[in-house]
Amino acid sequence: MTNSTKTKLSDAIKEVAYPLTGASTDYDSLLELIGDARFVLIGEASHGTHEFYEQRSEITKRLIQEKGFTAVAVEADWPDAYRVNRYINRISKDVTPDEALNGFQRFPTWMWRNIDVVSFVGWLRDYNDALPNNATKVGFYGLDLYSMYSSIEAVLAYLEKVDPEAAKRARDRYSCFENFGEDTQAYGYAANFSLSDSCQKEAVNQLIELQHKMKEYSTVAEDEFFYAEQNARLVKNAEEYYRSMFKGRISSWNLRDRHMAETLDCLVEHLDRQGSRTKVVIWEHNSHLGDARATDMGAAGELNVGQLVRERYADDAILIGFTTYTGTVTAASTWGGVTQLKQVRPALPNSYEALFHDTGMPWFLLDLRQQNQAIKGLETPKLERAIGVIYLPETERVSHYFYARLPEQFDFVIHIDDTKGVQPLDRTPHWEVGEAPETYPFSL
């Protein structure tokens, strides 16, 4: 793209974009355009940017207050998020949002244990408290599958309360996993290469037995049965996921995103049975919520939640992405590594982020469904940046960029030119110090 073409396109974008100024009316147009959609998927270009969390929360609050959304489903493990759900609905012993988030102890803790999430969880509790007694309260749910062992414990704890004999059978089945000391990757490696028996049959049979008991167990507390059932489903899917990790990235990625989409479908079906047409806000990374068919990911055979939700719900699903040009981000240099506040390099030329920077608008919302020259100019594939929980500036082009067609990937995009990292609740001196050497691939 020549400089003159780039300038013309950035000028065209500037003409049709909605400036965001921090006013209470900033997202009026967005909510109007969302209309009666049941699913609003709001992404993030990194797992550690304050503005993404903050603005996503603000949009979600308005969807709850003005559009009747009653569920927030996030890229987090089911049991950890359900502890938050119990807190905001006053059915837990936790007394503060910080305590309710204590379930998030696995790397990356800052992704959910940060100041922005604490503020949002506190708001959800206050909102639910103010509702009439017969009103549908908002719930908070996790879609991810990394919690295999804690989900096993949750199934066992539930069965101990409702059916001790069934708990004994479940404990016997799940004992298959005990040889690996809660090391899921060790299990996956051993099972995949036939160094140990697979626990697949046991995990499947446990889910089937629990489902057969649905009418008996859920008579009194349907929500608690559903919580246990979802944990059993998670164990089954996570067992397959950890075996698939050694068959290649595409296989494991697809299994994970199919699980998240399946969990969303089961959640909606469960909530719909309670009498209302459920409307859900979904929070995940752009790479999970932007339609994979419009990216390099899709060309390589990967699918994602955004694609699956669009395929199932069509116009009832709205996909919103975020981008940024530069600033700071909370991230690590290796999986399980030290949490740091890292500098985000200015976006590469020929990227959507650089193009949006050239508009000169610090914050804006762009409706990608418009029919005009600006949106037409964005249809040509361009680089798009993705920072997960790991950020490696020294290998940025290889580690953090892929090609995408933005108007096909999202319905709307929000660009915030200069952003800063989220503030972890468990901040250490390392977070203040900054970056360490970058040597490993990224993770989303």
C-alpha cells in the first residue's frame, strides 16, 4: 500500500468512525446497532490491557441495564468463574469481590485477578442486589477447560452431598488420573503415546451416569446439578484436549474452542429452561471471538468460538474486536513466567493498527457492516496484532501478527491508540520493573 493510498484510506475511516470521548453517550450508537441480538461477543487484542477490560465492562453494563442481558460468559475455567457467580448472587461465603476471585490461582492470575475485574464483579453484585426478588439476576460463567482436576473435585463434592454411593463410583473412575499428580500435560503425553492407559472411557461414563440421574438430582437444586454436570463434561473434554496437545496446535485449538462453544450452548439451554430468552455477553480474546474464517487461522484449518456462534445463531450474534497501536501491557515472557508490565511496540506498517493510528483519532468505534469506501478499503487482508498472556517484542512479527480481513472477522471494532497494562491484584516488584528477555512463543 502506497503512502498516498494509506492516507486516503485513513481519511475515509476518520469520516465514518464514531469518536469516543469518555462521555456517557459514547456507546449509544453501538447499542442501537446491536438491536435485539442475543449474543454480543466482545474481544480483546491482549489479555493484559486496562482499556480493553474497562470499556468491555462499560458496554456490558449497558447491555445488562438497557438490553436485558442476564449472563456474562468468559474465557475462564468453569469452577473458578462459578465461584464469582455464587458471590454476585449472594450464595457464597465470600464477602468481597477480591475473595470471590481467589479461585483464579493458576497462571495467568492477572487475567482475572486485576483491578478492572474486581470493579466489574462488585458492580454485578450491587446490580443484582437492587433487583426485585422475582427478577432474573445476572450470572457469571466460565467457558474454558483447563480445570480438569478441580472439576473432578467439584463433581465428587456434589455427589458426596446428593448420592454417596455414586460418589464412590465416580472416585473410582477418576482415580485413573491420580498417577499424574495433577500434571495435565504429563497425563496427555503418557496417554497419547500409550505410556499409560487413557482415562477417556472413565470420563465419558461418569458424564453419562450423571446425566442419567438428572431428574433425580435436579429436583431441588437445578443450578447445582447443572454446575456438576458441566464439570463432568469439562473433565471429558479436557481429557481429550490434553491428549490432542501432542497431535498439533490445530487439533487442540479446535477442541478447546468447540468446548467453549458447546458450554455456551448448554448454558443458554439451561438458563432458557428457567423461563426467559437468555441474552449473553461473551468475553474472550479477539483470536477466539473474531470469525476465524476471515484469518490465517481459518486458512490453516482452525475454527473458533466466533465462527461457531455465527454459524449457529447468524444475525443474533454481534462480534466486537479491539485494537491498539502502542502503550504497555501486563504479560509474561514464558508460560508460567514472571508477571511484568511490558512496553508495546508501535504497530507494524501494513497493519490495521497502524492504519487506525494514521487517522489521528485517539479512540473510535467503527461499524464494519457499513457500505462505503472506508470499509471496502479494509477488505484487503492486512496484518493484525494478537498479544496473549505472553508478549515477545523481539520476535513480534512472527509471534504476534497474522493476516485478517477485518470486515469479515468482526461487526464492529474499537480502536484505542495508546493503552496501558492492567493492574494485577497480586502485584510483585517484577511487575513494576518491566521486561525480561523474550525467548518463547506466545499463547492466547
